[in-house]
Amino acid sequence: MKNQVYLNITGLLRSSTLLFIAIFSAQVIFSTLAFSQSDTSTFKQYKGVILDSNTKKQMAFATLAVLGTNISGVSNSEGEFSLKIPKENSNSNLMVSFLGYKNKTVSIIELKSEKNQIFLEPFNIALGEIVVSTNDAEKLFKQMMERREQNYGSDLNLMTGFYRETIRKRRTYVSLSESVVEIQKQPYLSNLDDFIELFKGRKNTDYSRLDTLSFKLQGGPYTTVFLDIMKYPSFIFTDDAFKIYDFTMENNTQIDEKKVYVLAFKQKSTVTAPFYYGRLYIDTESLAIIRATFNLNVEDKVAAGLLFTHKKPIGAEVYPLEASYQINYREQNGKWLFAYSRGDISYKVNWDKKLFNSTYESTIEMAVTDWRKNVKDSPNSTQKLRQNVIMMDKVSNFADAEFWGEYNIIEPEKSIESAIRKIQRKM
């Protein structure tokens, strides 16, 4: 009988129990869940790609929003998008935005069902450099944190989100799980955690490519929601933030035609434990964070490995090579809403008495595709997910083409599509 071993890969949450897990097992158990197909007569799907108007380079993780509605989406890492829009909104406009580019507004009625190309122009107006002292940078950080409720609101929101988690061995996708979830987003100054309900999901794993290690990610969509640093600042910025980090100002930029301060942070040279470094993009008028990008410091692979490892196979050394994160917010009626988050973690498994080692990459992402406020419904206890959930144990095998119905998802990348086809053929 094979022993089961657990390997924890936590990407972000230092004080949390939401951890990525690898399980040593070759068994695959598929459940069969049936979901009804949605009536496609009520919506229309549009597919295309977002491109730089000068270089024609594909633009990953661009934001798409249907003006006058709460419908939104995100392009994938290859710049491709898929958006399902109710036919009653067919006369609306679609706005596409990206950091450092001018917003592009497109009439939905002019879009084709497929092969749309939307070009964004770089924002070339010089915003000028700023020279400030460390105290000014720290003052900006304090003011940003003091305006959390003012900028992000005190409403209870119900959000529909699309969650995806993947595992790659080198360049080959070996595991994929996708879910539509509902997030009850608590007020930003509330001590209550957000909670998530599973609406539908699907999964598949090619265990033959995992070399007896089959990985499962624990925490699932909760990990992406806890990347909301305005709701959960203590996961990165503790009360001792100024003792841990140096803050500096960089050149201004633009997001969604708004001038933005760029506040960089990194751990002090005197701090030896692994913390984070990155940039906060702050609206110059409201002082709200519009976007944040950051990485875990993995220079000390032993210390970083301890953050990621809960249990591990005997004879295996596991440590992260890189751990990077992104969180985007979207403005609606003067308030900023959690819109998209992503985590990318690569890690190496070294085995004793083996010549070759294995490198894996895990990606988790959540895109909010719709929302409504002032929702006070009690959660469905049978569908509410636990914070240490393993989504692959909660969802079914890949289903029919109409599985997602009218729900918006992030368009899968070509390599993901290829992996899905290969696994389905084996089944």
C-alpha cells in the first residue's frame, strides 16, 4: 500500500492555514455531477484578443467591463478574452483598460462572435517624475490605509466569480480545476471574513505526468480572496509595517485614465525572515489602491521552504523558486471593488539519490464577473466552502461544452486546451 504524504505550498498567507498541498497518490476518483444547460437565447458570447496598437503584442490580464452594468471579465495570459453578455445589453459599450494604456470603448453591437481584435494605445502623456522623502512615502501609505472604508465602502456585496487553479510540470499542464463561485464580500472594516459558496465546477488531472506526486491545492478560492490587501492588510502589512519595509516613490503612471502614484516597498536589509517586495498603484485623487503586484522574498530557500511546507515525502527537499501575486480593483459609483487576483508559484522538488529533480508551477486566479450590493441572505450551509477546501475534491470531471452556461469565465490558454483534450482522450 502506498503511503500518502502531504507537501504544503503556501504562496501568500504567512499567518493563515490556507496552504497549497501536494498529495503522494496515483489514484484518481471522478464524481459525476450534472448541471443544467442555460438557454443561450438570453445572451450572446463574444471572443477576441487585446493587442498593443504599436507592437501588436498580446496584452495579458486586461480588464473588460460592460458600461452601465456590473458585468466584467479579464483577458488570459495570451491576451484572449471571452465575454457573455445578456442580449438586453447588446446596445451597451464595452470598455477595455490596461496599466499605462488609454481606455478603449467599443460598441458591443459592432463586435463579432469571434476573432475580434481590440487595440489599446499606450498613454504617452508625460506625467513627470516626483522626488519625495521616505517620510512622504510612509505618509502616503498611512493615508491610503486610513481611507479604506471611504474608498472601498461599508456595503455587503454578493459577487459572482470565476476561479481557476492549474499545475504545470515544466511547460506541460498536468492538473486543472475551474469553478463558478459566489462570494459574500464583507464590509472592508468588518472583522468578519468573506465566505464563498460553490455554484459549479470541474476538474481533471493527468497523474501519469506527475511522477507519483499528485498535487492538490488547499485553500482554493479563499486564497485568491485573501489577496485583497485592503480587506486583509495584515497578511502582508502588519502593525509593524514600517519596521519591516522600506517605502519609496517611483514615477507616476496611469490606470483607467487616472493618474496613479507608484509606491514601492521591500523588506529592510536588517530583516532576515522572508517577507514581500512589490508596488502599490494608488489613485492620486482618492488615494485608493487600484492595483498591487508583489513577490515573496525566496532568497533564503530554507526559510521560504518552511513557509511553504506542511508535510513532505521522506527524502524530498521542497522550496519555492518564485512566488508572485497581483490584485486589481474596479471603480463603481465612487467605490473600489475587488475585481481580479492571481498567484503564480514555482517550486522545485529535490529527491535524495536521484540525478534529476522536478520543477512545478502552480497558478491560482479569481475574476469577479458580476456583483450586487446590500445582500443579506444567509449562506447555504451545504454549499459554503471551508477555508481549507481542496477544490479538486469538491468538483466534477470535465463536462459538456455548455457546462458554464451564461456564466463568464477566463478564456483558457492554448496549452490548457491542449492538456484538456489529451486527458479527455485518455478517459
